[in-house]
Amino acid sequence: MAKANIGPMNYQLMLPPIIQRNYGKWKSHRIIDTGVIEHVSESGECLYTVRAGAAKIISVHGVRDICDLADKFCDGHLKFTSRTNIEFLVAQKEKIAPLKAELKRMGLPVGGTGYSFKTIIHCPGWLHCHTAVTDSPGIAKALHDALYEYFFRDDLPAKLKIAVAGCLNMCGAIHCSDIAVIGMHRRPPTVNDDIVTKSCEIPTLVASCPTAAIRPKGKSVEINPDRCMYCGNCFTVCPGMDIHDPEHDGLSIWVGGKATNARTPPAFSRLAIPYLPNNPPRWPETIEATTNIVHAWLKGAKQGERMGDWIERIGWERFFELTGIPFTNKHIDDFIFSVPTFRTTTQFHYTDNP
């Protein structure tokens, strides 16, 4: 029976020869220099990962330059991490120094290994998405500039991951990052009856709302503002439901998320600052608030404590006290699908009691 020509190729076909020879036989991994990891096999062979930070949105010319470096220094073998860092898989140790020199010449920093600040994940923001509140790549750039030195250090309490999303759809690892900046719509959409009537399919529009806040009204629709969560799903399926409101839209900051099972279970991020002004091009209020949280964590966290682990140890009251963030009624979780009421981890505790 012929194989169906669908789906991705088997990843093992694209592994470097040294990895294919030593698959499942790696004895140790250690950081030998900033941004460089040495992998030692049971056979004695060594592979070196050189990690470089890169922009999330790059030109085709930039991609070609990166591929040329891979061809020159590692036989074309490289990969991208979940945070879109570039990892060059170098088999000859003597090629590391010239590769790092070329990356420096191209403006690509080498670092981000160990207990360091990782490259920021962000959505396309205004560049592509019609529901975005803000320019997510711009915020990421401003945050990178403010925290750049920590990309080259591995003496932080633990790894630091930051993500930026332009709206509540949260493209990117917003829910499981140590710090997340999220664009927030704060008013229900404005219904343009003329556009809705002529351009939108009413049943699909009604069904797009996750909280059943939209209902038909004549040939158009109306919104129950008490049920609306300002997600913008309706605007995605109908241009007559404009969610944008520059006067009231803003940013929020969330903390404590992580995906790993190490030490403690995975955790969703939780609200720290409900509103900050959307103030391009450098977002000074957001940058100041984020760096303030980072510095408080650097000062108080123990070795190995991610942001959420540190907060859970000292308590949320102490977190607000140390960071100077005011506690408001927006921090009270009254959502009926509150995360603590569900099993959200792989670490369950079962009981015989009903």
C-alpha cells in the first residue's frame, strides 16, 4: 500500500549525522561559554549548540544569510527553538569562534542559555492581525532593549521567559510565561448595522461569541454588554463588529506562568497589573512596570525559583508589597471557570472520598 503524501517528513531524516550516530546515547550536556552548549556522547563524540537570538519577523535576505552561515560552519544543520532562537549544530569545536564572530557582525547576539533571559515571544500585532490592540513586536523590542544584558548572563535565579500578545486571543506562550504583556479591549464592539446586514452571516456571527453575548435583532444583531468579554471573536468573522477603541484600550501584565513540570506543576499566569496605557513607540509605563517586577524577582528569588515559584513561596500579598503594585478588585478571580477549580497539570492527587 502506497504511503499518503501528506504531513511533515520524519524528523529523523533531517538530523545531523553525528546525532543519528549517537541517538539516545548522550552522556552529558553542559554550558561551556555564553550561548554555547557542549553535548558529549557515550562514544566520545561531541556536538556543540551555538544559540543566537533573532527577530521574529525577518526578511528573506536575512533567512538566506542565516542559511549561508549554517552551510559554512555546520554543514547546513540548524534549528529554531520554541522561542525562535537560532541554534547552529556545530560538530567541530574550532568552528565555534568564527561562527560567533560572524553572528556578531550580523547583529545576532549569542546567549540565552542556562538561567538567563530568553528571547521574547510575541504575536504579529498590528503588522498582520486585525484584532490586535497594540504593536506587539514594538513592545517586545522595547522590553529586549531594557533587559538585554540578562540575555548574556546565566546567573539569574532561574530562566526568565516573557511573552507579548496583542489581544486576548493570546497568540504565543502568554499563559505559560513568567511575565506576559497582553493588549486589552475594554469596551464591547460597536455594531455597524449596515455592514452586518450586507456582509455578515448572522448565525455564524452569533455562534462566534464564547459567552453568548450576541443575539439577532432584526436583520442585524445586538450585544449584551454584561456578558461581553471583549475578546474580538465577532470582529474576526464580521467587519461590522468593530472592537477597537483607542481611548479605552490598553495593556495588562500577568505573571507566574510556566509550562514545565520541574519542581512544581505547570501554572497559568495570573493578573498583576490590570491596565497600563497603550503608549507607542516605546511604551514607557509598560517597560517600567515589567523591569520593576523582574528586579524584585532577581532580588528575592532563591536558586531555581521561576517567577511563579517565587510568588507562591512569599505569597501574593508580599508580591504586591515588594513590587509596589496596587491591589484592586480586578485581581479577584470571580470567573466561573476559574483555573484552580480544574485539573490543569499532569500531577494529580486522587482520593477515595467522593
